[in-house]
Amino acid sequence: METNKRELATYREKTRELSLVVYSYTTIIKKWVTTTKKLFKYMTLLCLVFSFNCFSYEPVNKNLSHNAEIIFNYFQNIYKTKTLAGYNVYPHTPDIYEQTGKHGAIWARDLKWFGDVEKNIKHVKDNGYILSIHWHWFFNNESAWIKKRKIPVDISKMITGGTPENIQMFLELAKVADTLERFRDAGVPILWRPLHETDGDWFWWSDIKNPENTVKLWHIMYDYMTNQRQLNNLIWVYSASIKQQTIAKRKTFYPGSDYVDISGIDIYHVDIKKDKDKYNNYHKIMTEVSPGKMLALGEADAIPNPNFYNDSNNHRWLYVLPWWGTPHSKRPINWAIKTMSHEDIVTLDELPILIEQDLKPNIGITHPIDKGSTWFTQPQPTILVEANDRGGSITTVALYANKKLIEEQKKTPFSFTLDNVKSGSYLLYAVATDDTGNKATSNTVRIVLNKGDIAKNKDVFVSSGKGGSNVVDGDVTTYWTAEKSDNEWLYIDLEDQYLIDNINLYWGWKIHPQEFIIEIATSSPEISNSWSIIHTETNIPYTQWKLSHQINFPKKNARYIKFSLKDRAGKQFWGGFRLTTVEIPIDLAKMPALSQQIKKKMQKTLNNIPNTYVISLTIALLLLLAIYIKFKNHATRKKMDR
């Protein structure tokens, strides 16, 4: 009996020890499972927050500069959660900022037409842009476009050592590297997008028959700039073309994952508002062409609808660089404002300070929109200004009209009322000052207060060209284009005599006169002696975009206003003068009533109808009346018969 008790006690003790062991292991397992769950939860959260998608992108250059690496890592952090806004800056591309009050986060330029390097380096650093550069390579001083070249480029010879083409290639690459080196030494990283639209058939570097030659050219350029010139500030960006072709064909042009940091495509002629499937399909195509790479739109008509990605971020582009500014038929003002203000689109004011530097403030007039001129008839129009400072705070915002200080404010929202500004034409701009004393100037907005445009929709006569009536249609996006000549004229018939003392002119892209004369007449515009000069403008500096003149003079009585243009500025001989708008503001009290204007327009229309048309129309009406009477009588007789 005693033995059994001892055995039972021993059994119980061992069972208790075993239970403790099992409990300990169970506790450990439970803690491990709980910890794993928490870790998985945190890792998932981190993946969402930092947008790594649990996948790490590595730069192809292991010696990437510190500043370039910061930008590359930032791209990883936001990829597939946000899209960076930017723009390709060209003479024909008005800055999106002029219309939206917001800058793009990425500032893209072409090395071929880059301008002053040091000035642009300063611009990038002062504003904290991310810089993108592509290159229309005019090999051997001929065009990048195949159809414009006299001597075709043989890429097979270019990539063969010792040939004249190979020697010339390295001479030109050396010049480019010298320029890019200046950015490196200034600490400015570059999204370097060479040989763009590589698989298209319009640039000489696209070897359609032997794509391996194009790939070899990329490899040579990469090796030269990375290994020989140590341009470690370059993030290498590949961009395909929208040309329709198979994925297999596209892959033959791709340089390979060891030579590309960011891949993408240039997309045009796709509906930015509706064609979600097309954008997604291009994203899928480029994912197959360049697996494991962040994808971007190096060129586009405009930023595609951000709402495409509400249900999924799988096809979201890293950044979009529209080719066109606004206003443009492919990039309307309202769409530009909507996309640049969207919560998923990163603009310059929302871009974190990636590289430590003292930045200028951001400032823009957001109301009214600059569309040539904005006409106000109410006594106290309101001007709205947005201002912020990424590195500090805004201390003051000052509003100016024609270079005269109107008001200064220190607190948001910055809203100005033009209480004490008399009637007339004004150029408005605002200046922001931050807490370190840095200043920045806003976009310029043209307004007219308490005036009417007596030139609007009047008859226009031109010496040559097309679209004369466009200068008085109130639309700054349309224009008169003269023939290729250095002596042209245009005059407007106001239909009656008015006292005028102000004329506003807005010139189109690039081609404006080096000088012009304004003349007026009260009658007989066909007689030269009828005209008298009221203003002469000479030595006008060449301006690529948005040149305007607000001309004031003592009041003159005039019915006809003539503009004589001489010498295309900047030696822009490829086209004729371009004039978008002529405005002639007069007091509202002197403007003819709308009913009078309609009556005059109808009378003018009738006067312009040839007599033969009037006779024909009269005969046609009489015939219709006769037919009507005949049918009516016939119907009456049938009714009586019944």
C-alpha cells in the first residue's frame, strides 16, 4: 500500500513537471504567435505607410551620390500611393503655375535648349525642385528627327570603336558630361532620360531593324558617364513610345535592369478623363517590359484622372510630366486646377525638403485666373493668394498693381479687395516674404476694372495670314498668324468713334515684332493720309512666351486702330507674326447697349449679303408662300367636299 502511494506521488510529480513544461512551451508559442501577428501587422502598416509594397528598389549605380540616393529613396516611399506632378518646360509651354498657382514638384528640361546652366542650377536649388533632363541629340549638328536629317545616322558604325562616327559620338558625349558634371558638383541630382521614346521610329537613335544597336548605344553611354566620368548624380530613366507594337518588340529595345533605375512611357492622344483602361494597359505593358522598376510618364498631354486609382494603386504612375501647359486644348484650365489640387497629386509646395537648403516661399494668385485679361464691372473685386514656405513660415504677402503696392497682409487667408483702385488696366502680382527674409514673386494676372472692351467682336482687316478675327474674340488661346514677313499690318473697325486712352496687346508663342506703330483714324481707312501715329514701340527684347503690352496715351477720338509690325524679334523666321488679343478698354458708360450692338451686327450682316443672294432668297420665300397657299386651299376644298 505504501509503495503504491509513493508511486502515485512520483507519477503526480512527473505529471505536474510535464504540465509545467507543456504550459511553458504553450505560453512561448502563444507569445511567439502574438508577437508574429503584431510584427506582421506593423510590417504591413510600414509597407503601407512607406509604400515599399514589401519590395525594395535598388539604384543601378552602387555609388549613387548622397543627394541622388535621398531622392531615389523618397520615390520608393511614395510609389503607388502618390503621383508627383511636374512639367516639361519649353518656349511653347506656359508654366502651369500661371493658371493654377501651384508649381510642379519635378522641373523637366531639354539639354539641347537648356539655356544658362548656372542660372538653372540656382533656380532648382532656390525652389527645391526635383530636376529631370532629357536630350534631343542633334548628332553631328543635324536634327534628332530622322525625317529632318540630310545624313542618316548609322548606329552600327557609331557603336564600333575607332570609326569616325564613334569618335564623334564620344566628343559629343564628353560635352554633355561636362554640363552634367556642373550639376554633380553643385549637389543637384538629375532624372536623366536619354534616348527617349526609344522604341519609336522618328528619332535617329531608334534602330528599328536592329534594336540591339540602340541597346548597345545606351550601354556605352551608361558606362562612359557612370564609370569614366563618375556622374553619380544621375538616376537613369528609360522611356518607351506610344507607338503600337508587341511587348516582345518593346523588350528588344529595353537596355536591361542593370542599366535602368526608373522605366516608363510617353503617352499622348489618350482621354485623360475617361480612358482608365488604356492607361492601365500601358502600365501593365511596361511592367512586363521592365519588371521590378518604378514606372513613370516622362511625357503626356496632361495628368490623367487621379480617380482612376481610387480602387487600386497597382497602376499608379510615380510621376507625370505633361508636355503642354495651360490653357491648351489638350490641357484645359479647369482640369489643370483640379489635378494640381488633388490630394493624391504631389505639387512643389507639398514636396518634403529632400536636400537641406534655404528655399524660397511658394506663392500664387489663385483668383482670378489669368486668361489674357479678366474684366471686372463690380466696384471691389477680390484677389485670392496662396502662399506657404516649406522650410519655415510666411511673414508677409504684399499685392502690387502696375508695380504699386496695394496692400500688405501677415495672416492667412490672403484675400485682397481692390477698394481704392480706380478704373483701368492692371498687371497684378504678389510678393511673399518668409521668416528668413527670402522673397518670391507670384504669377502675373492681367485685369481690367470698370471698363468695357469696345474692340470685342469687331471687324478686323489684315495684310496677310489667317485668323484676324481671333484677336478680338476675347480668347487668349486663339491668334492671328501673318505670313512669313517682317512687314505686316492689321486694323480694327470700331463701327463708331470713341475716346480711347488704353490698348492692351498680347502676343503668341515666340514670334512678335521687334517694333510696331499704332495709328488711329476717324474715317477713310483706305486713304493713307487718314492715319495719325499715337504710339511707337521700338527695340522690343525677344520673349518666347506671354509678351504683353499695356499702352496708355492721352485720350484720342478714333474709329479705326491700325498696328504696323516690323522685324520678327529673335530672328524667328520660321513663321509669321502671332498676335492673340487686342483689347481697347473704354468707360462702361460709353459702351453701346447690348441691344444696339445686336442691331448693328444684324444690319452689318444684312449689308454684307450680296444683292443676288437677297433676290434669290426673296424668290424662294415667295415660292414657299405660294406652295403654302395652294396646299391650304386644297385642304379647304377637301373639307368642304366632305
